[in-house]
Amino acid sequence: QVQLVESGGGLVQAGGSLRLSCAASVSTFSFNNIGWYRQAPGKQRELVAVISNGGSTNYADSVKGRFTISRDNAKNTVYLQMNSLNSDDTAVYYCNADRTMGWGAVQNYWGQGTQVTVSS
């Protein structure tokens, strides 16, 4: 089975930086896309950033210019570099990956999440 494990979360001061990691149990080439989602208390889960197998990236408007998603295929790991953090970035961050099954259906996989807390 595919496993995704997030790490790197923690408590950081506003204006600071943090780097999250998502380690996959299989090659990242297996996936169509790998992305980061976040969910703050009382708010809807939202897509933060995504990177495709071909390397193209997309970001939520709220994090453009501050966050960067990247991939190290040799380590089967995707990163989310977060700079200029503010209190609105406080949330549980989840790693997500999708791949196409043999019969054509798309299967999604989720990590357990890592907490990011930004203090003012």
C-alpha cells in the first residue's frame, strides 16, 4: 500500500520560515500529482500547492510568493518551503498524491498531517 508521511511542522513566530516534507513509500514518478492541503480549525480544507509529474506547479493565491513546492525524486520526497508566515497559515497540513490505476480510475492517497502553528 502507498504511504505518505509528513514532517517538519511545529511552532514558529510570525515572519519566520518552515519547511515541510512528504515522504512517499513508492517512487514519486508513480503519481500524477503531489500536493499540499491545509485545514484550519472551523475552516474548510483548501489546496495550498501542487506539483505535477512533469514539474509544473500551482499555488493558492494566499500563498503565492511566500510558499514554494519542490520535489526530490531520488528521495521520494516532496517539500513545501513556507516563508513570511502569518497567523492565517496556522493549520494542519496534509500531503496528497494521486495516480491512475490499471483500469483507468484515479486513486488518491493522504498522509496523516502535520501541525503548523504561527504565533504573532
